[in-house]
Amino acid sequence: MNSEPDRDDEERVAEEAGEEVVAEIAEDIEVDELTALQVRVDENWDKYLRTAAELENVRKRAARDVEKAHKFAVERFATDILAVCDSLEMALATEGDVSVDSLREGNEATLKLLGSVLSRFSVEVLDPHGEPFDPELHEAMTMQPSEEVEPGTVVTVIQKGYALNGRLLRPARVVVASEPS
């Protein structure tokens, strides 16, 4: 019977030794897992910092682009309008006998050039002569009795109006027909 207690002692010692080995292996596994997790955490933190920096760079770049767009928004328009300025300067620089007809032709050509520049930039001329009065597009300066047109019709355009892409820049100043007295 003496051999059985020895066996139990041996088994118990072996079990304890096995448990210690298992505990050491578990600790090694936990350390390896913790190390792997720490590496992943460090990688993700690095990705986060890089993404945050990239986002900040995009914000700054967008702000610069918007600032430039505001600053130079009329650059194309200004460049095109220079041709009109050149035409007017050439007219003023002419010396000698200039006929009224040639001055008129020059002014008409300059006005046509200005009109083409305005149309390229979607500026629409509002010339409502003969149209019904529209208070959203026209500014009535006065009323004039008329038998020739219906009341509420634009009889005379004092100053043309302008719209940019459908948005009113300046209303047309008009005289509106009223009923004859």
C-alpha cells in the first residue's frame, strides 16, 4: 500500500508541475497577445494621426482655394472688358477732323463689343419696351396716359435693366401706360 500513496504524490507533483507549465505558457501567450495588440494599437494610432494631418491639410487647401476664388472671381470678366476700355481709349486718342458719323460708328462698335462681353458672362439685358409691367423686373418712374397700348404696358424704357444668370442686378426704369384721361 505504500506504493499507492507514492503514486498519488507523484501524480499530484506532476499535476502541479503541469499546472505551472500551463500557467507559464498562458503567461507567454498573454504577453504575446498583449504585444501583438500593442503593435496594432500603435499602428492604428499612427494611421489616425496621419489621417488627421491629411484632413487638416485638405481643410487648409480648400480654404486657400476658396480665398483665391473670391479674390480672382472677376479675373476673366476684367480681362474681357479690357477690350472695351481699349476701344474707348482709341476713340479718345483720335486727333484731327472726326465726323459725327465715324464717332457714332465707333460708339456702336464699342457698345456691340461690350454687349458680347456681357453675354459671354451670362449678363442679360432687360429692355421691356412694349411688355407688360413686372414689378419684380421693372421700376416704374412715372405713369403716362396712352390710347395706343393697354394700361400697365411699358411705354418707354428710361434705363435698361440687367440680370446675371437669372438674378436681377438692376431693374429697368420705365414709364408705364395708364388709361387715357
